[in-house]
Amino acid sequence: MEELIDLEGLPEEVKKLIEPYAKNLIELLSDNLCSIAVFGSATGEDFIPKKSNVNLLVVLKEVELTHLKKCFKLVAQGRKKGIVAPLFLTRRHMETSSDVFPVEFLDMRDSHQVIYGEPVFEGLDIGTENLRLECEEQLKGKLIRLRQVYLEVGANPKAISAVAVESLTSLIPVFRGMLKLVGEEPPRVKRKVIDATSKRFGIEEWTLQKVIDMKAGKAKLEKKDIEDFYGRYIKEIEKLAIAADQIGESK
């Protein structure tokens, strides 16, 4: 069995979780396995122990149900510890999908660390011709969902906090994509991404930074503040959706 490579630089908590998990993947998938890479917040300063998820990209020669079935038990055990069910892809799938999911592929490419096997993104052409469309689609989709949630839960502090944190976490790659579209190199740290996005697109930074504080356990929504906060948060996402549309008009 080949050894893991390049665990250095990962947060200590991530290394402790990933090392036995990755070794089990290697044993289970053996000759079908090409690469394992960690991506997202687990590769840098944004990782928050016991709060941040650990994301893995597993590249196989082929992906069949039999291969996935071998990993059922391991994935279930990992989920209890914060390791999200890995993305199982083939190289061919990546080559033919990067134009469909440019936000996701660009974000993975810029925040990954290979810990087993061959380089994951070497030679992979990630076109940006559809980047603006996906940025706009994701922002407008989140906007619709944020309004739906309010209708479903009302002024429930726990539910509103959870949806704000989930939505912003998933939109950070979109913000990075929008910055790329206007010729700026996006930062890797989330707070700096929000700062750069607010300056470039004229949004209220405080509202989005508060959501980051909520995720880190540094801020809490009081019931009396929900209406004001959530209304402002939705307004900023709406501004960004309009901005994504206008990037297209300016090109």
C-alpha cells in the first residue's frame, strides 16, 4: 500500500481525522484509486475545529455502485466526525464537467491539497465561459430559498441562524468567482473574500461578517434582532445577484 503524501500544512485536527480515513480508502479501493485530495476550509485558516466540515475529493478510474458500497461503513463513521461524504469522480467526469460547474471546480482547484496519488487538477482545463451564469444562478437560487425559509420558520433564531450560515458558506466560492470575473485575484480566507466582495460590489460588509461570527460561535442572534438582520442579509444577497447579472451586461 502506497503511503499518504503532503499532510503537512493541514490543521492538526484535520490530520488526525484524515490520516486513518484516507488509509482505509486506499485499502478499500486499491488499484481503482487514482488520487485523494482535501479541499475547502480544512486546508487553511478558515478551519474551525468541531464546526467546520472536512471535504475530500476521491478520483477513481471508474465509479460503480460496487465501489461506493465498499465505503458505506467508513463514510458513515466519518460523517459522525465531520468528514463529509467524499466526492467520488473519475478523471473523465472532471474533464467533461468543469464547464458545467466552474464555480465548484475553480474553488476546489484553488483550495485543495493532494494527500495521495497523482495531481488532481494538473492539465485540467477549467473554462470560465459559464462562470458568470453559474454565479448568478446560485445567488438567485439562494435568494429564493432564504425567502422560503422565513415563510416556513418565521422569527426562529436557531433556524434563521442555521440557514444564514449554510447559505453564506456555500456562496463564498461564488463570491470568489465574481471577483475572478472582474479581474481580481480572490483571497482564500473567507473574511477577506467578504471584504473584497463588499468593496468591489458595494454590499454591506457588516451583515455578512456577522454570519461568519455566528458560525465561529462569536455572535448570536437575539429574537428581537432577527427581522432587521435577516432583512438586511437578504438585501445584500439580492444586490450581489443583480451585480452578477450586470457583469454579463458589461462584457
